[in-house]
Amino acid sequence: MFSEEEGILAVKTARSIIDAHVHGRGPPPMDMPSDFSDPGGVFTTIKTHPDDMLRGCIGIPEPIMSTSDALVRSAMSAATEDPRFPRLTPGELDSVVIEVTLLTPPEFIEVDRPEELLDKVQIGVHGLIAVRGGARGLLLPQVPVEQGWDVEQFLRHTCWKAGLHEDSWKDGITRFQWFTGQVFSEVGPRGDVTAKPLV
């Protein structure tokens, strides 16, 4: 678990990385706590303000690099490499808010029957990754909260995100990983940063 101070620092650092990257500069110097040297997953989300529309979201879900490196990669990629959106422009920087989600390592959910997922997965606690062959789709724990989904809708949308039929969660072949996340977000563009409760 990261402290609130560390979460605030992560968002402010992501903002600095995005500002520099959008202006064509390299990442700024970072002075991160020792916890950020450990491997960890990070997602950076960019939303328009005040209408709260998604503008970019890219992350490193697996702990394959230090949390600091994952923060740099995710922030830069969210700003300019999300295939759903055009590159963020310098003119947009003062009208977006930055959100960082610090993840626990994904683990497979062990069930005997797919229906057991409905009782195991908790809205506002778990993020999900649907896995089937080479197909993978991830939704962060804040997504079902923001969308007002129940567990079955969350499972269906995670399958869809993986390019699978929405009912694939029932087939006994599609497997799910779960993880938790601490979410920290700017209140407004370049504004105060707070921990974002999910429930």
C-alpha cells in the first residue's frame, strides 16, 4: 500500500512527465520514494474537465519494471499513444485532469464454475483482466463504479474489452485475473490531488 503523500507525488510526477512529453521534451528528473523502486503496475488516466470525459488511458498492469519506470511509461503513453484518441496537444494541458492508479499484481481467480465469479468479484475493490488464448482485456476497479455496473455487467464488459463475446465469462474457457488499485486524482487541472475512494 502506498501512502496518500506517495499517491499525490505520483500524480504530480505524471503531470510533469505529460507536460514535458507533449512539448517534445524528455522526462523531467524524478525524486521518488524508495517504494517506487519496487516492481509495480501503474495506469495513468487523462480526463477532460469539467465534463469528465476520457481522453487517454494506458498502463503497465504487470510488475515487470519499477513503479517509477511504469509511471513514466504509462504517463507518456496515455498522452500520445492511446489508439482511441489523437495525441494530447499543448493547448489541452490546462483543461485535463490526471489520475494515477497504483496496482497490486494480478492473480488468477480460482473457481470451479464461472458462476462463482459473481460472488467473488467485488465492485469498488477489484479490477479485472479477461484472458483467453492471446486475447486480454483489462478494466480498472474504478470503471464499474463510475459506470454503475453490477458484477455481471463488469464481467461482460471486461470480456468485450478483450475482443470476446460478452457472455464468454460463462464458457469455462475464459479466465479472469483480479487486482486492486489505489486511485489518486487531480481535483481540477493542475489542482490539488486527493485519494479517490471507490466505495
